[in-house]
Amino acid sequence: LSYFNGAGNPQSVHNLLKKSFALVLILSAALCTAAVVFRDTIPMIFGSSGETAVLVSSALLIAAFSFPMMGITRLASSFFYAVQKTRYSIFVIYADPLALTPLFLYVLPLFWGVTGIWLSIPAAQGILACAAGVLFISYFRGHGGAASLHQNNGGMTG
């Protein structure tokens, strides 16, 4: 992405982003499906006791749905860094560990107990994926859509 962006080739940037997005969704959906299908087997592979296996199984069922959203946010942070929108990238990287996950880890267990702990992962990733979507929209609107993705500003503007 950064190579095509630096070369002033916005169409290649856009094409690579579309391919990367498709790959992220396919792989993360496959991992999500595998985690759901094998949620009872995975704990046994690691030698979990019966009680622990039940807890891990239910946790995997909840956490697995965050996989596609995690893929989207990782792609977003890489994309924004590559096109020199470092503020966008930094937001996507640090909003989760510094704000969203701690907030949800504190709030959700108040309502759902231990299940709330596991719900904090997809909740934080869902909010972050939505924020990344807004940042993508903002970026493309500010750059004339796919026709004009190139910007060479040294990465200093947000």
C-alpha cells in the first residue's frame, strides 16, 4: 500500500485495499466458524478439566465473533499508516487497549457477570470496527473517493 501510495498510484492502492479487505473477511470468518464449531474440542486439546472446558467453550462462542472485527481494525491501522494518516492509525491502535476494553471490562460484568467479561471483547472490537469504518469514509471523502487516494504530507495531518 505504501509503495503504491508513494508512487502516486491511487487505483492500485484502492485495488489492494479491496483485495486485503476480502482476504481479511474470508480468513476471519473461517477462524470464527472454526472456533464456534470446535469450541468444545479446543479446551480438551489443552487438557482442560471438565468445568474449565465448559467455561472456555462458552467464552469461545462469544469471543469468536470478534475475529472479523479484529481483522478489520488491523487492516485499518495498517492502511492508514501506509497512506500517511498516522493519527487515524494511532487512534485505531490505541483506542482499544486504552479506552474501549477497560471501559467494557468494567461496565459489562456489572450487568452480565462473567459473561460480561467475554462480551467486552466483541463489544470493544465492534465499536472500533465502526470507528474504523467512519475513518475510512472520512478518508475517501476527503480524497475524492477511490479516484484520488494519494496524499504525500509526511504523515503529520490527521
